[in-house]
Amino acid sequence: MPEHSCAVNGNHLVVHGDFSTDADTGFDDACQKLLSVEGKDLVADLTGATYICSTYVGLLAELCLSARGRGKHLTIRSGTKINKVLKEAGLGSAAALEEIGGGP
């Protein structure tokens, strides 16, 4: 069983598990797929993630900037700990950050 997974469903990127290594290219591919969907409102749902390393924070930053550059609005949903990391990384200036419950 993989330690993490990500999938794009409509305008949502849904993430589950521990993203503690930078060996996976599936996350970047999913981000690119999300950018290509119709509509202006995109959601990256990280509420199922237990941890994300700096590589994934960087990929999320790229997603934020690319979405904004295409005239799209990105909302990133996450639990308390990941939301704090994303705020500290400055992603709130390029996307809406929503803290959902206590989360992992």
C-alpha cells in the first residue's frame, strides 16, 4: 500500500497520507492536471495529509503562482499543522488557505 496518494476529481486535488519524501512525481502531475481543468475556482484538499515536506510546499507554491497567472483562484484546505506551515511559507499571499478542523 502506498504511503500517500493524490488524485484530481473535477476541480479538486485530493491528497492523502505522508508526503515526507521528494521521490514522487505524481503530485506534480496532479497539480498540472488541476491547472488544466475548466473553470476559475480550484481546490487543493490536503485535509487527508499527515505531513508534507518542503518539496511539496514548493510544488504548492508553484501551483499557486501558476493558477494566479492563468486567472484562476486556488483554495488550499488543510489541517492545523500543515496550514501553519503553508502560512509560514507565505502561500496565503497567492492562495486562500482554509484550516479544516484539527486535522493531522
